[in-house]
Amino acid sequence: MNTHLSGTALTPEDPGYDTERTGFQTAFRQRPALIVAADSAEDVRLAVEFARAHALRVSVQATGHAPADAAPGGLLISTRRMAEVHVDPTARTARAQAGARWEAVVAASTPHGLAPLNGSAPHVGVVAYTLGGGLSLLARKYGYAADHVRAIDVVTADATLRHVTAESDPDLFWALRGGRDNFGVVTSIEVDLVPVARVYGGSLIFDADLVEAATAAYLAWTETVPEEMTSSILFIGLPDIEQVPPPLRGRHTAAIKIVYSGDAADGERLVAPLRAIGPRLVDNLADLPYADSHTIHADPTHPHAYLGDNALVRDLDAAVVGKVYALTGPNAPMMVVHEVRHLGGALSRQPAVPNAVGGRDAGYLVRVVAMVEGPGPDAARALLADVHAVLDPLSVGRNLNFVYGDGVPSDPDRVTSMYDPRSWARLRDLKAAHDPGNLFTGNHNIAPADGS
């Protein structure tokens, strides 16, 4: 590597190689020929220049929550050290470097009465989440996080650092917001913040005997709520161990997650039909400062091994959810998270500056995450295939950010399903224009239009 590199270059024989390649998803770690642990945008540029000169496929990782491809070889750019965040409360924007996590943006924004469009797990990285769409806690009110990007700094395949906006390069700006890391390595991103200081939110958790009733009531309820209400219903079986709260130990439950950006009194009125389902194991709905919004989903913060996939559907009924639950519930061969997220609202509309994010005609997202420990990855793959056999007749696509890597190169058909046909054709044309050699391959890969 170039001697001007301020970060570190690591080969498989070097101390620190294993640590650097390991992300939040521990089941399938990349084994690149070279890792560049970047400290700056110039480090990223030098790494791309080196990869281009030596015909090395490029992948990029910040937190490693949803790796797309663990095929061996190539060059991995690790951006975790590039973690600076700057908030401009007057402009209502945040600028985050490539390795920054949402928790840092939340911490810098909330003192100003502002909130970012982060997801349920604030330890996820800002850049990959946003470029993949970004389904936030406030999604039905404000749309995808990708809809609120102001500017992107990116190193393209010619090893040039570019500042890309809707005005400077509308085609590349469109493709980056939805195409994730197929068009370059993003070194920083500028996003909108929204004027939300508090939310009414939390969980209503029902025992297994109310799963069917909770499912039917929840789906009917979603047809009545305003755009300020973003919600999901999550089915999970938790082990009987000390780390699990006593009411939930050893139980299979249905947890309805609520995030309402309107008045708390209105929120109480809106959730009354859900409380009428029956007794709750947990009912912690409350008015919360946005800084505490991570407690609503309480996603795990410890790295672990899992596989996951999803389907976007226009309409959904309780019978279909029940069929999926029959596969993922108490009879599943491993621990499984099965979630239905309510979409629609602002998610269904293109923003003022359109982007490549697909699936806007979907009313719901159904996702399944299977833990790999125990039966192993083949059993998890088989379960996901059985789930898709149920959902495929209804599916209108997939959400990119909820397709988790499974240690094999991207399935072209699966990648195609993340976009509508016109966007897919345009993305392939733009890939041919910006990365004709398909240098950026270690991802949910969009092949250039010429087929290379």
C-alpha cells in the first residue's frame, strides 16, 4: 500500500486482522486478502486506487450488521474509525463520517429538540443504513432516511473523491440513495434532522395464547391509524435465563411496538383497541424523550450469529402471518425473530428529490431472523426458504437493509427483487457508467448493464 496511508493495512498474517474483519454479524466473516483500516477519506481513496491497480474486488464495512457477501479475497475497507458527527441545529442537519453510528447522532441532535431518522437499533452505522433506504422509528411520518439526504462524499471507482448532491450529479445522487455501496465508498453523508423532541412509545406484549388475536387486531388497527403512528408486531420465543425479564422468560410472545410522534393523550386513545386484545405481560407505553427511543425495541447490542430475509407485501391477513408463525414459533428448530412492520404513509411517496429505494407500494414488511447457533446455517437457510414459500405469492419485493449476508455471493435474483424494474435498469446503466469493471462487488451486487 501507499506510504501516505494514515490508517493501517492488514493481511491475514497480521495481528489485528481478525478483529478488524469481525462485525456485529459473527456467523460469516469476510476473509479479504487485504484490509485497509481507514482513518480518513484520503485513506479510502488510496485503498480504492490500490484495488483498481491490482484488480481486487472491494467491499466496505463499518459496523457489520448486515454484511452482504463473505466471499474470500479482495480488499476490505474498514471505516469504523471514521466516526465524527457534526450537527447544525439551525440548518437542522447532521453530517456523519462513514463509521459513525446513529447513537452518536441521536446524542448530538436531541439537546436541540431534533431527531435523526434512525432505526430501532441506534448502534447501527449511519451510512449503510441510509444508503439502503433506512426504515426509521418515524418512517410513516417522514419516509425513508434516504429521502432526507442532502449530500454525499464518495470515492468512486476511478479513485476520485466526489461531493455529490442533487445539483452536482443528479444521476449518481439518485443511485447512491438506494444502491448502497455499489457505486463507491461513502466517506461522509449529510442528512436532515426532524423537529421531534418526544414520542409516545413502548411495547404491549401478549402471551402465546393471544398471538392469533393480537395478530388479527393489529392488522385491522393499522388500517385506521394516522401517519404519525409507526408500529410493528414482533413474535419471539425467549429462553428461560436470568438475562430475560421475569415476565418473558421461557415464553413465546407477540410484542406490538409503538412509536407515535403526536400528542401522548392522542396516542393513548389510538392504542385503546390494542389494549382491548387482552391481558399484557408488559405494557410500558409512555411519553418518552427521543433520546430514550432506543428502549422501545430494545434490540440486542451484543454481536451474534444470524441469517435474515424479508418480503414486502401490499396487503396482509392474519392467516398468512399465522402460517409464518407456524414455521417460526414454538416449533422452530432455533430461536427466530418474526416481525411485521407497518409501512405506507410517507414511505409510499417519492421524496421531492427521487431516489432508487424500492418497494414503495408495499403496505407491510415481513422479516424473519434465524439464529445460527445450534442447528447451524443450513437449518436457518431451510427455514427461510419455507417462509418465502408462504410469502412469495404475495411479495412485491424485498427491503435491502433486512437481507442479511449468509456467507455466499449475492443471488442476482434476490438483488433484483429489491428494486422496481425501471429503477433496476437505470441502476445497471449507471453502474456501467461509474463502475464498468464492477470493482465494488462485495455487496448486494448490481452488475453493469453490459453484463460484466
